[in-house]
Amino acid sequence: MVLAIAESERVRGTTSPNPPVGCVVLDEHGRPVGFGGTQPPGGPHAEVMALKEAGTRARGGTAVVTLEPCSHFGRTPPCTEALVEAGVKHVIHAVSDPNPDAGGGAAQLERAGITVTSGLLADQIGNGPLRAWLHFARTGRPHVTWKYAASLDGRIAAQDGTSQWISSETSRKEVHAMRAKLDAIIVGTNTVKKDDPALTARDDDGMPLPRQPLPVVMGMSDLPDGAKLRHTALHLRTHDPDEVLSALAARGVVDVLLEGGSTVAGAFLRAGRIDRVLAYIAPAILGDGPAAILGAGVSTITDAVRLTVQDVTMSGPDLRISAVPQT
């Protein structure tokens, strides 16, 4: 399953609105003979890719897959049929498919005489490569990660407005690698006017990576002439997070990064549309300067949005915290 997770991560960002599934096929002696990840929409699913590589060695073997195999006809035939035809005897999947149109694959496999085991490393996968897609499947909304970098005292810029660079080079490289696996990045018009971001994913040499997320700007103001995003971004003239997410869902966007600024972050938090917070905390004190979030609708301590920390690690000299709102 660890190898299947690696396959899932390898294709994450290329499959939306389909899930980035990974699969490993073992022969009858338990040796890995086929690896596969879901291809871009319209292409084969992970199981089909792994079975193709395994060939006849799949007969009598085991398929290990991160998501329950689909049992419906979409743009491609059901993966359950491919597994049955390949002569697989055992299927191990981590997460059950919440999609009512695609679910039921495990039961169909069992009716065909295949032994099915579920739940292996489910938490790791549900909070990892399938996090955004599972949220999308259950809610119909893109998954939103609010990412920000701040000083130890919670400032995202100095008093004079300068903000480059609060976070370390290590953290910035990490964010660029993350961007390449996302569907879209959202900023507000004020961020465009102030910082003129490109919202691209770049390699260590500053060159654009092969896959780029969709840049999205929300707000009523026109973008300045000469702004990097003026002719590349999807400009949604609204301050309503739900309108933004509905427009993105209609485009098949599943995984979204919310990058700025503090007013936009406040609007999303106030609307209950932040699904994860990813904070890069630099070991620096700025004293005065803008806060990471404004207008969040919290006026007293009892209104505080409480989070559950899922991961804390170092990113160079910075502290990276991943947390989700408590339910």
C-alpha cells in the first residue's frame, strides 16, 4: 500500500475531477509486478494501468489500491471488470468510494469470487493524496487549503508593507512543489495590486514547472494594466467564497490553495469554507504590521475557530503546521 500511495502522489494534480488513485499488482507469490496511477480524464484508471504492466502475471495475484475500484461505466469501463478479467484473486483497498454512482465495487468483486479487504492505511491516504478528492466527492465543493507565511508574532508583512521574504528559501521551494499538484490558487484583487504575483509553480532554478495550477482572482476591481495575472487568471467578480467555489467546481477544480490576502482569508473562514490551514511560521518578530487574517467574524474567545493539528514539522528554519477545523 505504501507503493500504491507513492503512485497516487505521482499523479496527484493531473487527474481532476477524477481521484488520483494508485495501484500495485502482486503476482501469486506476492511479488510486485505492476504499478499504475490514474491517467488524466478520459484515460485509464490506476488498476488498468497496473494490470497492463503486470500482464498474465496478475492471474491468481493481488491488487492493492488506494481507493475502492469503481463499478460503473463513465468515460472508461469499470475497473472491477478489468480486475475480474485479469484473474485477480484478492483486492486490498484503503478507502471506500463515497460516490454513490461509482461505489459498490467491493461488493461486485466479492460476487465474482474475489476476496476483498478494506481499510489498510485509510487515515494516511484520506489525509494525504485523496484528501481533496474525498472532500469534493462528499460535499460537491473544492477542498480549500489556506496557506500563509507569518512571523512568530503572526505578522504577514512589516509595518511598511514589505513581505519578501518572511519564510525561508526551503519553505518557498516546498510551496512551489505543492503548487504543481494543485488545481487552482486563489488571491484577492488587493494582493494583485500590491504584490503583482504570478501564482506559478517553479523549479529550484526559477523555471516554470510542466504543470501549472489555474490562477484565480476574486474581487470587484479591475486588474491593473501590466499585472502578471491580467491575461492569465480567471477573474471572478465577487466577494462571496461560495460563488467562487461553485464556479471552480463547474470547471472540475478539486484542490484549491488560498494564498491571499488577509481579507480574502477572513471571508473564507467566516463562510466556513477553509478545510485546512497550512501555516509557515518564521523565527522572526516584526512587532507591527498586518495580521494574517482580517474580518473572520470572531469577536470573543468563545467564537474562536478551534483547529486540530494534524502535522507539525520543520521546513528549513521555519515551523510548518497543518491543521483542520474541529467538527
